[in-house]
Amino acid sequence: RGRSAGPTGTLALPRPLGADPHEEEPMLAAQRKNPDYHGFSAEPDVDVLNMRMVFFCGVSVAIVLGSVFLAYLPDYGLTQWARREAEIQVRERERLGLPLLTSNYYDPARLSLPPPE
């Protein structure tokens, strides 16, 4: 009644279509040959070397190129440029003896206004 014929606690998983039941999977064979198998090569020494190179290069690229990318990002919102421009304007107005802020952005004498009605 729905029970398997095998020993208690074992579960037989179905094999993919076309798979030979007597053929061992290549990954299992590599793991039997090398218990510390990382998935890069069947040879233990080459597997460790490839694993170390992949992780070293991956971390190096991520850290180095990531930090270079962040360091050379443009000035978002032009906040640094606006600060420098404001400091230049303040120094120029102090040098000329003008007030730092005026109520008119443009010089009213240079504006051509429509005649009052």
C-alpha cells in the first residue's frame, strides 16, 4: 500500500530519461577521487589552483574596480560645484565691497520693463 520495497528510511529518486542506471555521475566520481572537490577540475591540485585563482581574481576585481568606480562617480546633483561657485561669488563680492545677498537677482537698471499703465 504505497510503501517501497527498500529498507526503512531510504528514498529512491527517479533518474532522468535516458540515463544509464549503472553509470556514475561525473561529479560523484570527482568527489570520490577528491573529497575537497570545488567543481573546477577533476584533478585535486588543478581544482584547488583554479578555485583559488577564481576567488582571488573575483574578489580583486570586485574590490578594486568597485572602489575605482565609486571614487570616480560624477558629482551627483552638482553639489560640490555649487559649493565652489558660491565660495567664488562670496570672495568676489567681499573683494568689491558689495553685500553678500541682494533682494534683486538682476540689476534693475539694466532690465527693460514694460511701461506702467
